[in-house]
Amino acid sequence: MSNPSIETHLGRIDIDENVVARSAAAVADECFGVVGMAAVGMKDGIVKLLGGRDSTRGIKVTIKDSRISVDLHIIVSYGVSIMTVASNLQESVKYRLEQFTGLTAETVNVYVEGVRVID
């Protein structure tokens, strides 16, 4: 990931894409119906539920021309409305990232990689 620069009248601001990814992960953790983030293995297509260790896995952030694009790979809870959960996550991530960075969150793509039954 690169660190895009934003020039201001006082100097340059660099925002690391990992910082933005961690913020998006925090929103996903708080979102009702999201069980966790998913990582898709390129070799075999296996979807794994990720724990809290590497909270940015399953999230891809791109910042270009002061615009943020985010891809979130999630696992949802069984029995919830996938459309409602995904839409709520998109709106929440967009709002939080725009407030946090001052940049425009242009796209927030949600990929539901699985469903998990919660005990």
C-alpha cells in the first residue's frame, strides 16, 4: 500500500492506507450482523474467519486523488438480512472514514463471503 499525499497551505499530509483499513475494521466490528472479516485464499478459495489479531485482513483500501475506495470481505450472522447488514455497513464505513480523514469515501464495496450460525 502506498501513502498518498495531500498538500495544504501549511505542508503535506500523508495518510497510511492501513490506518484507514483499521478504522473500517472498527466500524465492521460494531456493525450488527457482521460476525467477522473474511480472507479468501487465492490458491484454493477457502474462506477463513479472521480473529482480532490482524483486523485489516479482508479489507482493501485504495486512496487516489483524495478519494477512498474500500473493499470489505465479511461473514454475516445466520438469519439476518444480508442486504440490510451490507447497506448499514456501507453507510457506517462511508460516514466514519469521511469524518476521520476529511477525504471522500467514493466506494465501499461489501463482499459477503459466508454465513455463520451464532450460538
